[in-house]
Amino acid sequence: MSRTVVAEINPAALQHNLNRVRELAPGCPVAAVIKADGYGHGLIRVAGALSEADAFAVACIEEALQLREAGFTLPVVLLEGFFDTAELEAIARYNLTAVIHHPWQLRALEQARLATPIRVWLKMDSGMHRLGFSPQEIPAARQRLAACSSVAGPVTEMTHLACADDRADQTTTQQLARFDAVATGDCSIASSAAILGWPQARRGWLRPGIMLYGASPFVTGGGESWQLQPVMTLRSTLIAVNRRQRGDPIGYGGSWRCPEEMPVGVVAIGYGDGYPRHAQPGTPVLVNGKTVPLIGRVSMDMITVDLRSQPQAGIGDAVVLWGEGLPVETVAEHAGTIAYELLCGVTRKRVRYSETQERDNGKIL
């Protein structure tokens, strides 16, 4: 593959970030969230690096079956449960755990005749108002699951926190109070934001997601402030360096004009690769490890950068779009989005994936 765009994945950083989870909440079992192709990092690669987790959590049965087919035997939690009754036999056969969040799923379990009962998590809507039973409905749902022959063992009760990414918002305290007023036994409350920012939620099964990939879940700040390491570094190269004159328009629409005679670099990356189209001029890009600003509009295959601070830069020089040395959260902020979207949006058919290799002064050993 001749195109130079590479998403470099660092398995050691995944392991480090999992260890950070355990440091913050010692003794709590960890269900590593690896849905959406491991947040864009590659489902099987991520699962291999996180094999010391206590379970995996995915969105749907298709993701779970990929794990089973690859030989992973850890428990797998289906965070959206089952989508139709036909999935129940496969859930039982492959020893999966289903989240139950709606009355129709309860009825389906009660009507099922499974050769092997399945494990379930019961979801409470404590304030997210997306999925789950209301607090008032939980006792009856719990009772029905306990009496259901298709359900194995104790039921874990879970909830999801709507505003945990903002530590000044007291919605989280209110949700925890609603949950604690009704929940009994084993529980699962904390995803990344709660693990990091809300110590009172660090109990039962933890569900770390974005923090495993080295990014912060919070509305401000980056993962490095929580001793997290970036897992994906998106790399490319300069494919052209051109001298432009004062007043020259750059890129589509000509909305950015050169303030003086200057070198302009062209990087082989664009929204066709997953770089955000709405990244604004001034978005930082690393060229040879030094920050330069994005100029002009992002196009499908290319971006342009201001090389006045890097006049020695030339064709083939290394470019980092995010990751090592440049937090993905910083790029997301300049693009009006969140790190989750950028990581999940890398285009697998155009971007080559590799694993981090040791480097010495920028050269691979």
C-alpha cells in the first residue's frame, strides 16, 4: 500500500491504561468496553491487549461472536442486550451476558425454552432517559428475572450516568442516590468518567471505555492529566511543500489567504481517512515533532499546513495528526467534536493499521 496514512496502535498503552483503572478502583472487576471495533482501534487487537480484564463489553452479538470465533473465552456483556428472540439461543450457546433494559426482553426470556440459562444484567434508568427500567419498575423486574428459568445465577443491576463528564454537574449525585435507593446486590455503575471523577461510583463491575484508549472522558482536559497513555497515533507524511505568495488563497473556497510569502505543506490525510472535515484553521498538526497550524479547508484526501515555523521541512517528512505528542482531545476541540468520534471514525479501508515498534531518535529499530 503506497498511501502513507497509518494508524499506529500501541498495545502496551492499552495495558497501562487498564492498570490505571485497577489502581483507581482496586478489587473491582473490570468489563473492558471494546465496542465499535475497539473504539476504532481493531476489536481483536484490543481484546488481545486487554486479555487481563475480567470481561469484555460490546454493543451487539455480532461483536461478541467475533471474539468467540477468535478464541476469547472471557465473559462478554451485550450492552444493548438482544434485538430479537432469535438471538437468545446464540447467547446461551456462546455463554454471553445480556443487558435487559425493556419489558419486551423480559417477556421474551419468560417465554424462551433455552437448553442453558443465560446471565443477565438489569438496567435501571436513573436519569439518562435512554434505556432501562425506571426505579419504580426495578423491584418487579428483578423478581421476574429471579423466577425465570431462562436466567442463570444472580442478576447484576446497572445504570449509566448522563453527566459524569462534567464534575461540576450534580446530576451524577442525584442519579447515584436514585440507584442506591432501589438497587441490591451486585452492581455496575461506573464507565470512564465515573471511574476517574466520581469515587463514590467506583464499586461493582467497572465499564471503562474511552480511558482505555488514552483519552479523557471529560468536557475539558486530556488523558495525560490522568496518567493515561494514547493508544492510537495517526500518522502521515508531507507529499508537497510549495512557496506561496502573500494573498494566495489556500484550498477549497479560498477562505484562508497567505499573510505573506510562505511555505505551505500538503499532507496526505483528509476526511476520507477520518480526519475531521470541520477542523478549523489553527488546529495543531505535528511535522517532525513540531507543532504547525492547519490552514485552509480539510479536503477528502489532503490538508494543508503553515510551515513558516518549519522552513526546513520537506517531502516525506513525518506528520502526526493525533496521538503521540498531540492529544486527540485537542484536535477534537478544534473540530467541534469529541475524541470518541475521531477514534471511531478512522477509515479502515484507506488507513493502514500497524502496531507500535520501538524507536530511537524517530527511527524504527
